Amino acid sequence: MQKQFLLILAFFVFQIGSAQILDIFKNKSYEVSSYVLKEKFDKDYLPSEIEGNHDKLKDGNKDWEKIDTELKKIALERIENAVSFFEINANIKKQLQVTKDIAINYRKENEYGEPVFQNLKIKLLSVVNDFAIYALEYHFESRDQSNSRTSKKLVARYFYSANINTGSIENIDIKPNKEQQKILETLSISEFQKIYLLQTEKLEMNDVAKIHNPIQADSLFSKKIDYSEAIIFPYTAGVMLEFPDYSESSKILDGQSFRFLLKDKDLESFIAQFPKFKKYFSQNLKPASKTTKDRLADEQIYLDKFKSGPEELTILKLFDFDKKIYEMKIDNFQISDKEKRFQGSKIFLFNEDESIHLIENRDSKGEIHSEEKFTYTDFQELESVTTTGYRKNLTLYYYKNQELIYSEMIELEKQGNPYDSYKQTDLKIRQHHLIYNDKYRYDISFNLVGDISERINGRHNSENMACGNSHCLIYDSEERVVGVKAMKNGSVELLTDDDGKILESYFDSNRHQYFFTYDAKNRLEEIKYLESGNLKNTTIYQYHESTGSPLSILKEGQTTNEQVYSFKFRD
């Protein structure tokens, strides 16, 4: 067997306090750092000194320096000018009144004092078609008069757009007129009512079909949302429509902000009524090839396959059964010198087409402690996954032309107070969007309720490489991975055979080493993992002649565990 040794290049870059921001339309990435902003004031309505943050690009472009200087000037003028500061303060006081209204509903008697200005933040939110989108944030605090340890954090935000190529800046805050409010309602009210119904538990988590499809909004709910409060700004591949914390509309979620991303057809309808935003979407996204989509898929780009062998559903590729499976069971054991103790089992139930229908997790007594239920679309793609147990959540999958465009995970949890019969519902909804632009794929995830907690990653494909954030996979002419190029700290080396099977892998400058061996039938037999030259664990695949119980996986390390696989088949 001929072996191929693959030497990997590594680039060492050390950065502190920086992040990456992506322009999806231009397939560009920028390094952004947050700098401390300190200013002194001699106004009687301001603190003598504040400390805040200012996001700046690190490329040293003179236009960017001009933008940074001008934004800082605008941000400070808003508070140094008494009229504009008191407009900000009036905004904050309206928010404070909403917090009081909400507290009354929950029988709380907090008495918050006059809001005090605390700090200023200049945040770079997104770059869209060579326009940088900023939020100027003015942070205030109002303390409870009866308990100084309790306070409310309140923020007023103002949005600006900066043209990267010219350095020009404009305010993009917009007060939608009646006609514009109507189109915003048409585009988003169904999603917002769904959020409200989940929060109030008028829509049950197990009603998957109703949650997955658009909800017909009723007039009573529509009155709860005041679209004149909406804030709108370009974001990644679309426009973010958001109702901020402690707006009147946020009362439906106990004062939490909520949002919806307008893209694709929704974005076109939006721009027709908001022509001011047309320039941000002058360049369209280009479709990606099948090769790009295949190479940049999670299961292809991740490096786990070079560190571990197949387990659970992925072990099915080791076998070629002549009957259809309807059940796969994994019994888990812990082995010591004295005994082999049963820990529980995981059972996979399959549909007629061998797609997963149900996963059960059972304890050592055979009792079910959690389940995952799966449904599928008419074209046999995953539609939903419902998880029950300690935490109950639902993940929904949405498609366009039978291709996944985004998923949505919904989690509901009750927060109880031992001194009060009232229980607060904690709703979390997180969307994960897949967006392609020519040879690039972008993964954008954010919360629909509360803090946005965004995460944006990019991947790209070239003639013989597919790259993620930290590494590139190198392909040969037969689409086999023949190398890895590390893009950040450390290095990766692989040793494969002529068929592309992994034999050895070395990570983090040889600190982590993995050795793979195969049997006479080319089936994975053993994986040894060494850390700094010391054997940490060994995984052994033991194959049996029995079709019903063909495999056990033994994991030997500080503890020894065994997984025993068994199958049941359809007649």
C-alpha cells in the first residue's frame, strides 16, 4: 500500500480584542477592533468623564480613518448639544415608563429613579455592498430607590451608514409613514404573532405544522405592535426589522426586543416602499455551483473525520444490509476490573425509506428520559426535530427550491420563583441562515428575541481548496481530500493511502496525534490517540458475524466504555 505524506503550511497570527466582519455581497472580510473611548465633559447634565467603546477597522485605510473621526464627532455632538441630549433623555424616560408598566403587571413595586447617562458605544453592525452600518448607543442606568443593588439598563440607539469608498456618512434612522408601516406589517406580523403565541403558550410546541407555516394574524394582536417604533437597518444579506427593548411593542415579550430579517422576496417588497435602501442592494448575490455547496457542507469541511471514526448513524456506511432497518439500538456499558455495568441505551427507529423517525434515550432501568422526533417534507428533506426531556426544543427547517435556506430552533423554559406562584416563560428562538454568493457560503445565526447574539462565519471554495475559518481542505482531481492548510495557530498533517483513507493525523504542531488501522476488508479497526507523545485512549471496532449484532466499539482510556450495536429489520 503506497502512502502519501501531506505537509501542511501554518500561519501564526496573534490578535487581541479583534473580530471579523463580512461583506456578503462583495465577498470581503474586515478585521475590526474595539478601542476604549474616553471623554471628559464640563456640562452639568453629563458625568465629568465617560468611558465607552469605538469599533474601528484595522486596515489603516484613510477613508476609514475619516469615517472613524467623523462618527466620533457626531456621537459626541449628540450629547454635548443640550437639545439633542434631552431628546435622547426623553427616549430613555419613555423606556423607563414601559419598565414600570411591566412591573405593575407582575406585582412588583420597584421605584426607579432618574436615568443617569453612563457611556457611549460606537458599534459596527454590518458591512453591506461597501456600506458600513453603525449604531451609536447611549447607555443609561436607573437605580431602584429602595434597593441600590437593583437597576435598569436602558439604551438609545441611532443608526448611520458610511460609504467605504468615499468616506461619506449619513443618518439612516427612518420614521415609517402609514403606507410604509403597512408593508412592514404585511411582511412581519405573522412571524411576530407566532413569537407572541409561543411566549404566552397559546401555541403549543408540539403543534409543529402550525408553527412551521405562516399564522393568520388577528386584528387584536396587530394593535399590540406599533410599527412607527420599528428600527430598520441593512444587515448582512437583507434588512433587519427590530423593535427595541422597552418599546411599547416590546410589552408582548415583557420588554424584550424582537426582530425579523427581511431578505429575498421580502427584501424586494420592502425596497419598493423604502427606496432609500435600494443602494445597499445594488449588487445581487450569485448562485453557487453544486461542487461549491458539496465541498462547503458541514460534514465535508469539519476536521472531526480525521480524529475519530464513525459512531451512531454514521456507522451505517460500514455495512451493506440486504434488508431495510427499522431499529438500531446502542447499549452502553462501563467496564472495570470487577464488572461490566449497563449505563443505558439509545434507540433509533426508522421509516420505510430508512430515514430517522424517532430517537429514544433510555436509562439503565429502561425508562425513557428524552426523545427526538423527526418529520420530513414532501420531497423527503428534514422538516422538524422535536426534543423532549429536561429541555424541550423544536428545530424547524425551511427550503427554497428544495434547498435549505435557514433553520429555526425554539426553546421554551419556565422560570419559577419559590416565593411566588407566578412562573415566567423564557422563550429562545434562534435562526441560522445559509447564504451563498458564487464560491462563498455564509452561516448567519442570531436570536429573534432579546439580545441578538449574532454569529457570522464564511467559507469559500476554489479550484482545489475548500476553506473554513481556520483551515482549508486540499482536493485532488478525484475530489478526495489530500491535505489541510492551517490558517491560524498550529498546524495539521495527514497521512493517507491511495484510496484516500486516513492513516495518521497530527494536530497543533504534533501535540495531538491519531493513528488509524484497518482490517483485511478495509474496515476501520482501531484508533490510537496520543497527546504530547503519551497514549490517552484507544478506540477498537470489533466486528461480529451476526447480522443482528454486527459491531461493538470499545473505548479504552481513564475509563473503559463499550457500545454494542444491534439491529432489527423489516420483513
